[in-house]
Amino acid sequence: MKVTPLNIPDVLLIEPHIFEDSRGFFFESFREDIFRKETLLDISFVQENHSKSSQGVLRGLHYQMPPHAQGKLVRVIQGEIFDVAVDLRKSSPTFGKYVAEILSADNKRQIYIPEGFGHGFLTLSSSAEILYKTTDFYHPEMERCIIWNDPNLDINWPKYLDILLSSKDLMGTIFTSSEIFS
């Protein structure tokens, strides 16, 4: 496993070691002892979610407030997404900044997003299936959403004619009036 800190060093790009031959491939998508050793993180994942989205579906920017903030380990098992993490920690030198990566079934990359970040993605392929582990359980009363196209964040989303959003994501708040982390 290769772990690379991104422009916001707390967000980590994880590339598994893949064994490939004429029959196909094999890799360990998650192994706790190696994850802890390579990332130096002492965390546990308690829930795994699986979502499927059509091309042009944008989900996010979602996060949960303490005491149920969630770290996430995200990977794509079918298709391709543009994955975004926004730093919502007011005390951070990268507060209000974002990082983005292309995650796909082909590149098998994963991204670890710690607590204190908003997360969203745009489906680039005809469909995509995403698996993500979380460090806390889903608590709908603690969930928050920042509008995906907030001009203060200036996220450089890939251009799509028809972005498809849920009613919840359409109601996302703007960054400057969002509940954030201290």
C-alpha cells in the first residue's frame, strides 16, 4: 500500500498493491494493521456504505457534526468519480480549501477523509458504485450539507450540462453560514 498526503496533508490518497495477471487481479482493499502502520492513524471503521449513482449525479457536500463526526475511506468498485474533500476545521491552515481526486474501478485508488471535512463526488462514468467506510455511525440529526457550487469554495467541478442533485443537496447551505468544526 502506498500512502500519499494530498495538498491538504490530513487527506490521504491510498494506492493498494495490485497482483495482476492474465486471469485478473487481486488486492487487499483494506487491512487494518497495514492501514494503521502506513497512515499512522489509530482509528476504527464502524460502518460501510454502498451507493450507486448515474452519470452527472453529484452528492454532497456532506458531513456530520460532533460528537458523531465521521472520517471516511472512499473507493469506487465500478465506474469513475470526481471526489472532493473540503476542510471545515476553523483552526486549520487549510480551512475552506479543498482537494479533489479521480477515483475509479480501474485505478483502484482510495481516499481517506478525516473528521472535520465535507465530502462530495460527481459521477463521471455512465454509472458508478462507491463503497465507503466511516468512523462513526450515521446520525441524521447531526448531518449537514454545504451547497456543491458555493462560490466561496470555488470547487473546479468537471463540466456537465445536467448536474443531478437530491432535494437534500439542493437545500445545502452556503459555506459562510454553515456549521463548522472548531
